Amino acid sequence: MATSINTNYGASIALQNLNATNAQLERTQSRVSTGLKVANAKDNGAIFAVATTQRANMSAMDAVKNSLQRGQSIVDVALAAGDTVTAALEEMKQLAVNIQSSAAGSDSEASYLKDYNALGKEIDAALKGASFDGVNLWNTTTATNITTNLNGGSYQIGFGTVDKAAAAPITAVSAGTAARADATTAAVDAAIKEVTTNLATLGTQSKSVGRQLTFVNKLQDSTEAGIGNLVDADLAKESAKLTALQTKQQLGVQALSIANSASSTLLSLFRN
């Protein structure tokens, strides 16, 4: 190849190599600073699209979790009220025995009836106060739907119209105005049966919602890990690569400097 001051092929090659090294170094520095090997569509369009979709799904899963947690809270509040009612009914059964065994119109009967009706009012207050976020499963005639998945699936909590229609035994003992004829063990037993049946329903629903919430948590964790597998950078590898590229950059600068100085040697050929 002829030696020329107009064309410096060696410098052109050195500059191309240096530019390529700088581009790689910029990409590696971006990965180190962000922790991502795919930070935008420019890095890898297909992977970026998949990761973006999965991130959107994770955000939607947060809404599903909120719905499930709300449903679980509604059921748990209803269960707490049911426990209070059960304890009151146990005392009422004892009082009902005392009322029926006491003389009609006696002071002891009046005293027992007073306690019996006081417990009835406590039951009424507990059931009416078992509300969470505006929903009271003991005082509603329709089931409450909660979202369980991203496809719009739902799960019903509560007793529904049929079961609430059978709540007359509870109403009978919670009125707080019972007379001797009404304050019987049969009435209390009927209320206990109804309450425990409803508590069994609530217990099953609480466990079901809890299992679904656990599943959504695991699904969200797995999705997050999957996104990480797609877009996260291996920082140990990138760190080693960064050191190598920085060294390569310095050598490229040196090579370009040498190539650029080659033309200056031509001057020596024209010196006397």
C-alpha cells in the first residue's frame, strides 16, 4: 500500500474499533447502573414486550390481592361476631333453664328474664356491628362477590338469600323482649344450631379465601422472578466485562494515536 497523507487506512480501522468498543462500554455501563440487560425496547424489543406485559399482570394481581384481602376481612369480622353470639347463647341456655324452673311471676324469674333479654340485645348489637367496608354478612340477604383472578373470576362469601331466610331462630332470641313462654331451651337450641351452621359456612369461606390469597402471592412472586430472568443483568459478569472494555478503550485510543502519527513520519523524508 502506498504511503499517503490523504488516506490513513490504519487510523480509519483504529477509529472503527474504538467506536465499537465505546458502544459496548456504554451498553455495559447502562446495565451496571440500571441492573437491567433489557431496560427498553431498543435493547431487545421482543423481551421488552413480554416483560412489560408481565409487569402489567403483576399490577393487576395487586388489585386481585386487595379484593381477596377485603373479602377475608369481611368474613373474619363476621366470624368474630359469631363467636360472641355463641358465647352469649351458651349463657342464655342456662338462664332459660332457670327461668322455666322458677315460679311464674317471682322475683327470680324477673331477674333471670332481665339477664336473658340483656344477652339477647348483646347478640343483636354484635350481629349488627359485624360490618367491614360497608358489608355485614349477618345482615345482608345477598352474597358478596370478590375477585379471585385476572380473568374476572369471582368467589361468593356470605350466606345468601336462602340461608338468611332461615335466620328466624336467631331473631327470636335477640329481640331482647322475651317473656317466660319464649325463653326456652328449645328456642336457644334452635338459635345455636342456626348460628353454628352459619359459622361453619363462614369458616369454610375464610379458609378458601386464604388459600386463594396464598396462591396469588405465590403467582406474583413467580411472575416477578420470571421477569427478572428475562431482563435482569448478571452484575458479576457485567463488572468483569466493564473492566475489560475500559482496558480495551484505552488501548484503542493508543492505537488511534499511533495510526494518526504515521503520516507525520513522512516529513522526515523531505528534510535535508
